[in-house]
Amino acid sequence: MERSSEEIENKELSSEGQQVKTSVKDHFYLAYKPHDFSITWDWEHSIFARVGFMHDDVYHPFIRHIKTTARKQKMRILHLSTEIIQEQYEDKDIINLYDFELLPTEEGLDELENTRLKWVQLYLKLLCYMNGKDRAQFIPQMKYFRTQEGPLAGYLRAIDEMPDSPDKSILLKHLEKLELVKWGVKYNEDKGITDFIYHIKGSNFKEQLESFFLGAWAIMNVHYARDFNDEDMDSLLTIIQLSKNFISPSLDQTGREIIEGIVKLLADLTLISLDEIYIQPKHALFIQSPQLFPNHYPQVSHMFYGMDYSADFNLRSMIPDLKPLIPNEAVYRSKVVTNIGEEFVRKVFLAIET
């Protein structure tokens, strides 16, 4: 994250100083303080690639600014939201998780192998949580052949070999969903597909949690399976929006752990990999939630607080004399420590294009 002493070029402020227009395509402006500094997102550097936004409005114009700027930067957007995304798109793209997960990991990519195992293990934890089952009694032990297949294949084989039972039927119904992860696509006449859009659905929390997991797992598959010679897939931006009804303070501990595990695994996609000779990150994460959970360090290292307080956080504990935030104000917090040993915390205006 870069903070410049220069004013944002070509800014046009309203009488309240609430809006800004930018014309510089080489910068990803996020916020500014008039006549003082601007904040740009150096998303290509893994240390700066994760930004959080605490706000309860999933249709906040800041989100539109993030997506518009990302498209100008030729980033392919992967957008997951618990709310219906108010943009025109076609519900037509399907990701089959088996296509990637059944393939073996290329020799030497140990970190990728471990990452794949983490996703599979979290998925099994989710299935046990959804069905109120003990793993030792519900999920059969497996053996997989690392040089011939991915870790998921071993569990598929073990489940297939189970004798017919209600548990086997339950597991097979869940596994069927991995073959049909539905995404919408947003087209631009000149650029083709610019966004992949995924609506987190479900009639109850556990169904929504499964839907969230499948969408996130698909992102992991896209991250590793993409062709880096394809300029359209060279740079990815994942946007996660979780609403108040989903991120509830009354969640039980296991539900919270699964949500946090998903976000942590997505955040890991933005980091430098030990397998970087083969796998280049070029992936940024922007996550919005109406409270601090799960929008906190280490998943997010740069945070915009657009609310004075939430169910699990009071901004006034950090800034005692804070005045109420107006709609386009936020408090920006960076984990980067200044040269006098202080964390950078400032009230700013969000950079919103009109």
C-alpha cells in the first residue's frame, strides 16, 4: 500500500469533500485526505494484496469503484457475495471441481500438494459439521496415489467402496455438487468476460456455508489451473462480500472456524509461494463484512473501517475522540509501521468514481 504526498490527479470534490474522480489508469486509488495524502493499492506485491472493508452495505459505491478500477487494470474479477449482485450478467458458466482436483500434483510442487490437502480436509470438516456427524464414524479412511491423482480422489474411492447406507447416500449427494458449481459471467463488448459472479445461496446457514465453500474452492482451482500465458487470466481479483445475516455473532465455534479457514485459504493465494517458479500469485483479495470477523489480520493486512462500531468491534476504542463517520468516510489502518514506530491510522475519504 502506497501513501503519496501528492493530491489525487483530476479530483473533483463535492461541498462535503465526499467524492473523487480519477483519470490515471496506472494507479489503483483507494482513498485520500484532501491536500495531504492519497492511498493507492499496490496489489501486485503480496504484502499489500489483501484489503478489508468493514461496512454493512454490500452495494456501497466503494465496491463499484473497486470493480471499475480493476477492470481498467485488466484484472479478471471473481466476485462472491451472499447478496444478489446488482449487475447484468449471464448465469451460464459451470466449474467442475473434479477436473482439477482429481489430477495429480506436478512433481516438486510440495506447497501446492499441501494446499490441496488443506482444502479437502476443510471440506470434510464442513460435511461433518453440516450433518452433525463424528468424522471417525462418518468419513472412511483413504489412501491415494500421489503421483497418479489428487487427494480428493482417495476419498471419492473410499466413499464409493462403502456399503450402502444412509451415510453413504448423504456423502454422495454432497459430492454431486462439486461437479456443478454455477457462476455467472459479465461481458464487455470490447473485452469479453470481465467478471465471474457467484451468489452464495441456501435456505439456512449450513447450506449457505457449503455454497460459500464451493465457490471459494472453485477460486482456488481457477488460481492454480489458469494459463499464465493467457493475458485475460494473468491477474485475478477476488471480492468476497459477507452479509450480516451470514456473519452472525451467534455462530457456534465450528461454524466460525470453517468461515475463517475458507478466508485464510483464499488469502494464502495472494502470498508468495515456495513453488513460485511454477506458480505466480498475481492475485489480490478484497473482503467486505459488517463486522471485524472474519476481516482481520492475518487474512487482511490493510483495513478500511466504514462503520463506527459493529457486533464485535468499537472503533472508538482505537480513536477515542472520533467524530461520527459520514457516508463516504472511513478510518484506514495499515499494519505498516511508520518511521517513528507507530501504526498508520487515519480518517480518510473513500475514492469513489461518479
